[in-house]
Amino acid sequence: MPNKNILLIEPGYKNKYPPLGLMKIAAYHGPYGKKDNVKFIKGDKDRSVFNSNWDRIYVTTLFSFEWVEIAKTIDSAIAIAKGDTTKVFVGGIAASLMHERFITEPRWRGVRFISGLLSSSPSESLQLDDFTEELYSDDFSGTPIEDLVPDYSILDQIQDQYIYPVHDAYFAYASRGCVRKCHFCGVPKLEGDQRDAQSITSLIKAIEERHGPKRDLMLMDNNVVASKNYKNIIAEIRDNGFQKGAMFLRQGKQAIQRRVDFNQGVDARILCKDKMYLEEMATIAIRPLRIAFDHLGVRKPYETAIHMAHEVGLHDLSNYMLYNFKDTPADLYERMRLNIDLNEKLNIRIFSFPMRYQPTDLPNRSFVSENWNRYYLRSIQIILQATHGIVSGSPEFFQTAFGGDKEQFESLLLRPQHFLFNRFWYEKYEGRAEFDSFETDFKRLTMEERHELANLLSGTTPKGFAGLIGKASSSKVNHILSYYVPLPQNEEAEIWKVMRQRLKDSKTIAALIPEDELVEDAGLTETA
């Protein structure tokens, strides 16, 4: 029963990787599957889809904090389906982690919300009703959609609208799940316990036959070094042309280096147990080696793993650095500072990416842990915007951005945010006199007064800062609050105009890192 009309929709948020789930659903319905007519759109710009009759509409979801964009997309899918919610299927990360929230939304009654992986038969995974003879509801023996070869051809349908930073790559899993049960992570709920996945070799071969060769190998494993099959996985990577120094050549083009990326990072607590793990990793074209450093409790194994990586010749390193969970600002600073010290000591390059924790079932980025406050979170986002989310290995860069010690870092977090946003203007140029005046007044505050200041600022948005003056119990706090009132938009625009001209030839640290090596989502456009 081919030639059915199938619509795949990814919400219009920015994301680094193509929607692998939709690519596999496209494989199920497309020319290598049911031979249906498959169309893929991103966001709501393609209005032509309202003019067709669709037999089924699939919507994918990513981060739970993209709830507003996801909800808009589901509403749009229902409208495209002419109100027939039984034609709409929603899955992915957010739909799994916030499943109850999705299924209890009254206006979405009838929509199929899929939790977890499509690892059972197609009929079971998609919750199809064989009694009403739904499309393909009798498919109890077909290959699970999770195990299908992704259909890369759907990406061509949106290439004039959106190009994923990582697209010229084989997307694969060597293992699924994780041996850890970290409270901040959604993997245990999404994927369950650690287990090996399908053969990398067969997947690469099938992708190449259908969609041509790809430059890189992107492995989405959550904890590959925990696999009992680890050495075989690395051998398989080498055997498929991704050995250390491997080059990729397309006809008529210059050869370029291939890259292997375990994009979810690897576990320092396992790496430090045996140098074998890193010796094996050093035999493949990995760039960068990502090691998680989520809290100070793993400092010792993390340091050991970094030293071992240096010894085996792995000098291009990166890590994810969770904050706003159980840590304090001083804790985050200490972890960032450690990487600067390791860079200098070992003459390596570690780029860190601070990642703000948000509960996996929260529909926005509003969470503030007990050791942080809303103003500090806004401030660090502004600092990270200036550094493109990167903590560089350069001591000078680090000290300028984050301060020379923990106390300076916390003082930066409590600085007026237009001083942070226009750092050079206030520290080096025309704003210097105002900045010096603020610094003098700030140093006069006691720790209790600084806490009162932070609490007041955290209780409202910048638009409300002017209204805080006079509400503090301390006259010194009331006086310093005047510095926090945001600049009028025309004044800020003029500062930006002048500074852009002065800094137009300067190079940012982000220029050193290709876009496809940056993190999936650092939340740099969000505020607390």
C-alpha cells in the first residue's frame, strides 16, 4: 500500500545535528521501506504543506526547555492534519522525558506521544491500532525503526533553509544506555542500561551505498568506555577508515582530515583505571577527545585521565562542565582554573564548555539551584556570550573573562551586567571613570550587603532594577543599585557601534574552533 503522504517536522529551534529519529522514520516510509512520499520541513516557513492531505505526520522533539517552540509545532501539525489528531505522532527526547505533560494537554488529545526508542516492531513502537486497520498497523515483523539506516536524502529538502553544523558524517551508536545513574541526566530514562548497538561497519556500508561516503564519524554513545566490547569498537572504527591521521577525498576536491567524535563525552572514572582506554583512543582520528568534568568530586580521576591522554599523544581535548546543579560558583571556577593549569603544565589544549543544568522535565530554563542565584546565572551567560561559550586554554584570556581567583569571579558575577556586556568600554575606554567609581563603592560593601544586593537583583528582571533603589536595608546597597539600571537602548547601540569599529580586526577564541566541534546547546541566547 505505497504512495501514502508522510510529513516529517522538526521544530524551528537551532540545533547542531540532524534529527536522527526522523531520518530513520523516513527510511521506514521512503524508497527503501514502504515506498511512500516523504516530505521533511523544519519550522513553519513552508506553508505549502497546508495544501496537501497527509496520511501521517511525525514531529520530533529535542530539549525540554524548547517547550514553547515544540508546542507551536504540534499545534501546527494538528492544523496541517485538518484537526485529525490521530494522524499526528510526536516522539524524541522531550516527548520521552516530559511524557506525562504531553499526554495530559487537553488540546492534543488523540495525538500519539511516543516515549523512548522505537526498538520494538513498527506497529508496537508507533502504538498503531490494528483493530481500526490503521496504516501499517499489521507490521509486527518488520525491522524496528530504531535499527534502520538513516535516510540522509530528507536533509536535501531543507538545504536552502537550514544547514546543520554537523551533516557530513556517519551518525551511529556503538552502544546505548549508560552504567551510571546520574540524577542530572536523562539517559537512564531514555535508553536504560548500557548495551552494545548494531555493527558500525554494516551501518557505514549501508549509508555509503545509499547516500554516498561521509567525511566524519559521529558516535552518539553516552559512555562508550563502559562497553565490554570497547576494544572491538575502536578496532572497527579504524577498519572503516578512521584511523589516526586518516584523510577523506571526494572526487575533484582536496583531501581533508577525517574526524571521529564521541559527542556525548567519555567517563574519566573509567579512563583513569587503565591506560589501555586512551591508548586505544589514540589510534583513531578523534578530535577532540571530550571528557566530562561535572563536579569537583571527580577531580582526581579527571586529572589522571588528562595526564594519561597527554602521555599517549592526545592533546586536543574538550570537556563539558556542568554548573547550577550541586556546585557553587567557586566550584565552577576551580574546575575551569584547573584546566588552565593543566594546559600550561602539559602544553596541551583543553577547551571547556560550561553547561547550565536544567531539570530534564522542565519546559524552560528557569531552574536556579540553592548555590546560585538568578542574577549570577544571567551574568555568567553574558560572560559566556562574549567567549562564545568557550573557556579557552589561554591564561590571559581566562583571567580577563573569569577573573584571577574565585573572589574576583564572584565579583564579576555581581557586576552591573551592561558593564559585563560592554567590558572593554568600561575597563579601557570612555566608561572607565564610571567603572572605577563603581569598583570603589563595591569594595565598601560587606559580604552581608553583597548578599542583599544579589537577592534584590535576583528578584526581578533588569527592567525592574530602577524600582529597587531605596528598598535595601543598607544605604550603601541603595546607593550602588543606581549603577545597575540598564542603559537606554540608544546609548548601548552607540557604544556597540564604536566598539565594533575598534575591535573589527581582533580575533575571538571561537575562530580557533570549528562550528562542528562546539557543544550542541550552551543556552547562550537564554537568560535566567
